[in-house]
Amino acid sequence: MFVELWSLILTAYGLFWSLLPCSPPEVLSVHDVNTQQYVGTWYFITAAGSRVSDISQFTSMDSTVFNLQETRENGTLLLTGAIRIGDSCLSRMWIYHLDANKDYLDLEGHPDRRTSLWSGKWLNCPTCVLLLEKDLGHINDNMSRVMLYARNGSLSASVVNDFRSKMSCLGVTEFYSLPQEREYCQHNGTASA
């Protein structure tokens, strides 16, 4: 009797998971995130989107390195990027605000953009983080993309392949991995805000 009951439970469990084959990512709540854990250097590895237009701005990039820092203003993060495009280096800066009443980051200057954090544990990569960016309303035709960042610029191909596989399972069809064929651009010091 016990064996039959156990067999029935395992069959039901298997049927349940066969209906939900994709494991969802672990969404990190901006309310509880320890920002100190994410401060420092990050390398942009790959991006995924439902449409080519969601990731097209990255296709001219060879490599990108970022520095995330907290500012003197509580709940504000400054992200500076050194972007390699051909033989040139481009410096960019983004300011994110953490609001206790929201479960996403606000990107200054983009009121319709929602930036959510996903844990790298989804890819068995504790030194990774994923950002889901969505533009709501009329901006950028409802753009939605996920970007994978790592603490090391030479992330293993197996993690990138796992990212592609899991994103494909979630219905995402477009991908771009930065070639990283040229030397990384250097930061011009620490920006301030």
C-alpha cells in the first residue's frame, strides 16, 4: 500500500513539473538587497530579448566593464561603464534609485523603465547577476531584455549556454554575447554624483 501511494505521489509530482518545465529565476527584492554585495566591478557578458530590437544597441560593442558604487545620497547607486566599440572607448553613467515602495530600481531620466534584479544562483553562478529591463508605455515600443553580468570577464561558456537555454525556455528568442576580442577600456577614475 505504501509503495503504491508513494508511486502515485511521485507520478503526480512529475506531471506537475512537466507542465512547468522552466525554472523561474530568483528575483531579488530591492527592499532586502545588500547593496555592498554588488558594489565594485562587473563585466557585461550577454543579453537576451524577445525581439532583435530589444538587444540591437549592444551589437556594436566588443566588451564592457562597469563599476557600481553607492553615492552619498542614501538609496542611490551610480553605475559607470567603459564600453569598447571598435577602436574607441565610450564612457557612460547611469544613476539608479532604490525606493522602499517599489520592487524595482528606478533609472534616472527613464521614468517608464523598470529594472529588476535576478540572482546568479539561477545559473549556478554566485558571481553573476542578471538585470531585467522593461520599458512600459510608448518608450522603445515596450522593450524587454535580460542582461547577464559577472565579476569576471571570462565567464565559462557553460554558464552562458545555461543562460541561453533557460531564457529560451522562458520564450526569449534573441541573444547577443559580447565578443570580448579586444582589450577592455579603462575607467577614467571614479565618477561622482
